Amino acid sequence: MALNFSQDEIKEKKTEFLRFLLSYKFALEEVNTKINILMEEFQYIHDYNPIEHVKSRLKKPESILKKMKRKGCSMSIEEIRENIRDIAGIRITCSYTSDIYKVSEMLQKQKDITVIEVKDYIRHPKPNGYRSLHLIIQIPIFMSDREEHVYVELQIRTIAMDFWASLEHKIFYKYNQDIPEHIKIGLKEAADTANHLDEKMEKLQQEMHEIKEKNAVDEDFEKLLSENHDWKGAYGLLFD
């Protein structure tokens, strides 16, 4: 049976849906602000920024409606809110694998962030080799007449993980999701290669950090000796 709505009812539903999407836009802005603050603070304290890139996106209305149709759900605002938790999405690209967990921990410690779900595809990769850390969080958004608790999906990965995932996605859709077996094998091998690269770069970074710390200790010790000539002379006598 066809549903008949008046022009006023259609306008009201359209406004309601647009306001619903606006809350996700505001949620993206809120989380992006948090990320920027953490980046600047980390840079100031540690003289290092663990985040290379941040990209956010808002799912288009047609994509939302198609997904709801596939799920067999109604098109009510409440149904959409509870069944599609990736309307607002943020992808954070980090330098090293260890940075992923640092960034995740910093965000999870925010008092107004509620962690709904964590999927660790780094420690437990997907069968095709996909690696990334996924978080579904919920944050409060204060509108003019109400408070909304909005879901945001976070994907945190390294440069190598992002490179592989981006190209895998392009290949996947080029074949209309029907990938030949030898291509699947090749993609899995490429994912393993990207992971080995991450592990190697992490190891090199740790070694450089240890060298830097040792040099800093040596410089501090030399400075201490130069500031105390009597101690420096006594110290030298020990080796005469």
C-alpha cells in the first residue's frame, strides 16, 4: 500500500533527516579537533608527531539508504542510527605500528568518548591480509534543542597498511568483486610484504631512538665534567 504524505510532512521528514546527518558532520569536526590537539601536544612534549595523515568522510544519503535496504531495515532515524555506525568515518595514518596503539589509547582516555567496539585487524589480520585497527566510538553532540550521542568509526593504520588497502580496494572493484584466485594470492603476499616493511621500519626507528638516548647521556656527562674542572681532573687521574 502506497504511503501518502502531505507537502508539510515531506518537508518535516527531510528537515529531520538533514539534521540527523548534521549531527554526524559535527561529530567529525569534534573528533578531528581532538586529534589535532593530541598531535600538537605530542609534538610539543616529545618533539615527534605519531600521525602522518588524517582523512574524514561522511556517508552519502544514497549510500545510507542502500545499506539499510540490504540489511532489510526500515528507514526510520532510530533504525539507521543503530544499524549503520560508520556514517561518520575518520582514517588516521600513523608512522609506525606502535604509534597506532599510542593514538588509540590517547583517544580512548578522553572522558567524553565512549568506546563501543574495537576490532584489531593488526594482531588478527583478515584472511586477505588486511591490517588496521578499527574503533567504533560514541561522542555527545550538543544541538540547539537536544543532545545527540553519535557514532564515529575510526580506522588507524600505518602508511604501508593504507597503501595496500587503497590499492586492494581499487583492484577489488575493477574485477566487480570477483577476483581470480591468483590475484587473491598475490594480494595476500603483498600484504605480508607490507607487514614485513612495517616491522623493519619499527626496528630501525627503535635502534635510532636508542642511539639518540645514548648520545644525549654522553653529551650530558661531558657537560657535567666541563662544568666541574676539579672533578674532571680527578676523573682523569683514574685512567692515568
